[in-house]
Amino acid sequence: MNGISASPGIALGKVVVLSNNTAVLLKKENIDPQVEKERLQESIETSYSQIEELRKHAIANVGKKESVIFEAHQMMLKDPKIMTAIEKKICDKELSAENAVNEITSKYVNLFNNMNSEYMKERASDIKDVMGRVINNLMGINMLDISKINEEVIIVAHDLTPSETVQMDPSKIIGFITEIGGKTSHSAIMARTLGIPAIVGVGNKIKSIKENDFIVFDGSSGEIFVRPTDTIIEKYKAIKVSQKNEKAKLKKYIGKKTISKDGFEVTLEANIGTPSELNIVHENDAKGVGLFRTEFLYMGRSNFPSEDEQFSAYKEVLESLNPYPVVIRTLDIGGDKQVEYFNLPKEMNPFLGYRAIRICLEEENLFKTQLRALYRASMFGNLKIMFPMVSSLEEIIRIKEIIEVVKLELEEKQIVFNHDVELGIMIEIPAVAIISDKLAKEVDFFSIGTNDLLQYTVAVDRMNQNISHLYNQHHPALLRLIKSVIENGKNAKIKVAICGETAGNPKLIPIFLGMGLREFSMSPSSILKAREIINKLSQKEMQAHAEAVTNFSSAKEVESYIKKVIRF
């Protein structure tokens, strides 16, 4: 069977099936509302303490970034709107505390599940996790303790909550598979951080997997083999050993320059979402950050981050990487990244709607708060600021006008900052790629966001599984646009980088090298592999291949050509 790749790696082992630990709720008679409200409060306090222990465990074993979800869970327990609604159910309908919690939970879960955003649908899992804990504490039911599993197993479940995932010991839980879920679920994110292979969204077929079954799965491809033959087992054991050896081999590239055989030097930078990822950036020897996605500072909370909070985060990253550059992208909310407290309008086509720089230019106070924090932090490292979803020259001009206002405000307060911070735009809309020769005169650098550029070029919603086969990074139209942007940047003598997923694609790295790209920004874990590839190639030899692939008619032809002629 197949599912959605959530965390790469090969897993071979015995299955432990986690059944839904759902409490059976019975309607109680002769309810005393005051007693029920007291029971509710006691359960909330107990739940809060339990989540605090999980938060501390997450910081120690997973990382500060992943612990933020438990802070959000604690905030849910203290949310007056939710608690008032539960107490109202207790009083108006004479419900027991557990039944009142269940009704309100169902209301919010249905609300999130009916939203278009995959991210918001995943948040329904958070509510069930938190409120399920409250109900279990009300009923005296002990929560499952995954940390007590003391043998190597693969977990199979309908779903896994953040509370369950964070307890996983990678030396014991060697993989997990879930019936529902997506790549943006917290369980998937934590699996990638912990290095546990995982597949999610398998669907109803998962029910054919039984307790103690031996299974094999590939977290990269989403393939699962239940009760496999000896041939399959031996095949995947060999792949697992090969992957482990490959990872060890790449460590020799730490501390080396990224330079082609004919002396063409390239800079490899990392994409990050929060300061907590700095360790993995340094471990993989990134020469800076080419994309700091600041929207993650706004997510998993109930209000806007303050100027000081943002300043602190930006300062931490800049200081850690100084003197290497840090490209910080301004707020990119909308599309598949929704934040409840923003109250963004529901749209027919959110990817084409009110998002990113479009929001910032309308909500100037929000934008100026972020810009002030950025300029204040500019004294602590090599800051560059990048603006997402730019579609016209007029937007660039307006951005610059607002920046000048922010600079004046800081000067009036006698706050020291770098007046010459480089400003750039993401090239992720085909219209901007086409007129990049004109826009190059207005900015200091381009960074090509291939995820959205491909989506808009081929008119494919990259979140839609039904048409995912059409979303192909090797499409010659995308490669032509990238080539033209690199050439336009070179002619204007400004830097051009690629920061989308294709930057770390081993098959396309030689093509981008041939196009003359000197700056790649990618997932930290892809950096050493990219360095190995570039160090084995001649840039001049790759030029002919780069020219060839842009003249093909289909992605299939491009893939076939690369596989046939490029060796490294």
C-alpha cells in the first residue's frame, strides 16, 4: 500500500497498533453545575501541568521550535472563549463537564475541518489532543505513554497527536504510519526533526495491518510492504545500510568550499523557519541563511508577535551566522498558511488572493512593526530583507516608501541601524520573472521561489493530490523562466539565488550550475549532498546541458536527458 511521505528513511520491524483511546461518554442525571465547573477547572489545571511536562520534554529531546506547539496547547486551556462556552453548556444544558467539553470540541473540530486550508485542518488534531486530555482526566483514564515502549517497533495508528509523537524514543520507535494526516501535521514535522521514518494519510487500507505484523516501508516514496517476502526485506535492508553509509560519507565535505572542477565557486545556504533550527544549519556547514520564513513566528499562537519578540528572533539568527548573510523574508501568510487571529477573508482561490506582501501593503502598521524589528536587528549581522509575492514595479516602489518612513521613525528615536541593508524580491510569479530585466534595476538581489513559480506557471495547486502528477520540477517552462531570471540578474550585476525545493534537487543542481547560478538555498540536510555534486562537476560542461534541457518539450524528456548524460 502507499501513503504520503512524511519523513524519509527505511523502517523494518514489528508493528504495534495504537487503538483510539476514546472515552465512552454517558449522560449523567441530576447535574450540579457548580460541582461540574469545579471538576472542569481541576481537570484543566491537571492537563496544563501534564502539557508543561511534555513541553519540557520536547525542548530537551526535540528542540525549542517543536515545543511551541505545547505552548499553544496550554493557551487553548486558558482561552476564555473556549472555557466560557464549555461552562455555558454545563449550566444551560445541565451537562456533565466531560460531555460539555466533548460538545465544544466537536464544534471546533468541525469548524477547522471545513476550512479550505490544509494547515487549518491539521489544527483540528491539536484541539482533539488537548480536549481529549481534559476529558480523560475528568474520567480518570490514563493517557497512553509511548515513552514506556522498550523494544524496536513501528507504530500504526489512525492518527498521532503531538503529545504522543513527542514521547517517541527514536531508538525504540523506528517508524510510524497513520491512516490520516499530511506533511504539515505536527506529527510529521516532529518525525522529521527526530529522524524517525514516517508515512501518513494511508487511508482505510491501514486497517489490514495487524498487531505484531512485520512490515517494511520507505518514508521517502510512501511505499509500505505488509508481511513482505525475504527478497523485499533483504532489498530494503541493503538500501538502509546504503543510506547510512552515504550520510557518513558526506561528512567529509564539512569545512570544504563548494567549487566546481573548473573553479566556479558557489554559495550554499539554508532555509529555516525559526532560530531553533540554527544547530542543524551549523551541523551541515551552511554558509548563511538564504530564506528565513518569518511567518512561523506568527503561527501556533493567539496574537501577533510584538516588535521586541521579532527583534530577539532576528538578532539571534544574525549573531549566530555573522559574518555570513541572512536573508529574512517578510511575512508570507495566506494561501496554505492561515493564521486564525488574522481573520483573513475566506476566498475561492486563496493562492491567488489576499496574501504575503499584499496583506503587508494594506496592513501598514503590521508591516512597519516587522520592518522596525528587522532594521533594529541589522546591527548584529549581515542582514538582507526579501519580499514575497511581489507582482509589479508599483509594489516595489511602495515597499521602499514604507521603509523610508520606518527609517525616519528609528532615527527620531535615536535607534542605531544599518542604513544600507540589501533589499530583494522573491521571483515566484511568472509575470515578475518575465519582466525581471526591468525589476533588476530596482532591487539588490533576486531569490527564485520555485515552489510557487512552478505552481503558477503550470496552473497546478501543489496541495491538490488529484493533479500532483502535473506538478513537475523538470517542466521546461519552469527551467526557461529560471534561466532568463539568472541571465537578467547577471546582466544587471545583481545576485540571484534559488530558494525553492528545486535548489536541493540532485538532478537539477547540475542544470542550475550550468545556467550560472552561484547561490543555492535549501533544506540544511541537503547541503552536503549538493556540495558533493557541484565539486564533482565542471561548470562549463554543464552549460551545454542547461541549454539543451530548455529546448525540450516535456518534463519527461528533461528527466530522461539528465539521467542519460549527466554523471557525478
